[in-house]
Amino acid sequence: MKLIAIAAVSMDGVIGIGDEIPWRISEDFKHFRNRTMGNTVIMGYNTFKTLPKRALEGRKYIVLSRTQYREDISIIDHDNVFVVNTVEKALGVAKELKSENVYIAGGSMIYDLFIEHCDEAVITWVHKIYPEGDKKFPYAKLLTGFDYTHETEWTASKEGYMYKITNYKSII
């Protein structure tokens, strides 16, 4: 089982403002869908509840929540969603699911908890800064724990954002 952090990150490390992603890059959503389809995705409760219903198709989700059961969401009704309350339980469920790749998909606390467990990271860098950003990717841990392996050229998205996708491999 390979753990892979996957995120879109601004040049100043921002991944969100409040509960919103401050950009929309349709090419990155397609990249995320293609990479994660047929695999397992670990994310936090707040990130999970922002997903559109169609995002549940074709993937298994492990949702990390401070409390294992949440009355305010109907995710328990889905047989591809597992709710856990610790990193250890999330990793245990991931092993039981026997996915070749397990993607860590946020939010900021989840990235911080899991980045040191990851074998790889796939970062879509957004060429913009967001001083008001309050949700950050653990940028320092990425720089000290991973080596760059490959990246695309800077490209303009349909929405006008410049972005590039960079792959990293853990050196720890």
C-alpha cells in the first residue's frame, strides 16, 4: 500500500480560506478524479462534507472525524465510506481495503497528521498568493521530507489560473 498526499496549494502554502478552495481549476479536478478513481481516499470530515454526491462513485473513502459517528451527515448509508477517529484506525482500514494507492486529500489538519506517513506527494501548485488564507498545507514538512521527481510546465487553466503539477518522493 502506497500513501500519496494529493493537494492543490498556492505559492504561499494556502489550500483554503474558511471552508472554501480559493480557486477553481477544472483541469486539476479532472487530474484528482483520474488519479483517485478506483482507489481509497482519506480525508477529514469537513473536507468530505463539501464533496458533491457524484464524488462518492468509484472510490472508497476513509473519513477522519473527532467523533467516529456523526449524526449530521448521511455517509453511514454508503458502503464505500468508513468513518474513523484516529490516524491509526484510518491506516488500519486502508490496509484492510487492500488498495494499491491510498490518497490523503485534506484538509489542512489531515495533511499535517499524515504527511510524514506518505511515500509520495502530488502537488498542483497554483501561481498565486492568498494572504487571507487560513488553511495551509504543511509546506515545511514537504520540503524537508520529500525530493522532487517530476513536474509539468506552468499552464494556464480554463479559468485563467497558472498551475503546474509536481511529484515528490519521500526521503524519510
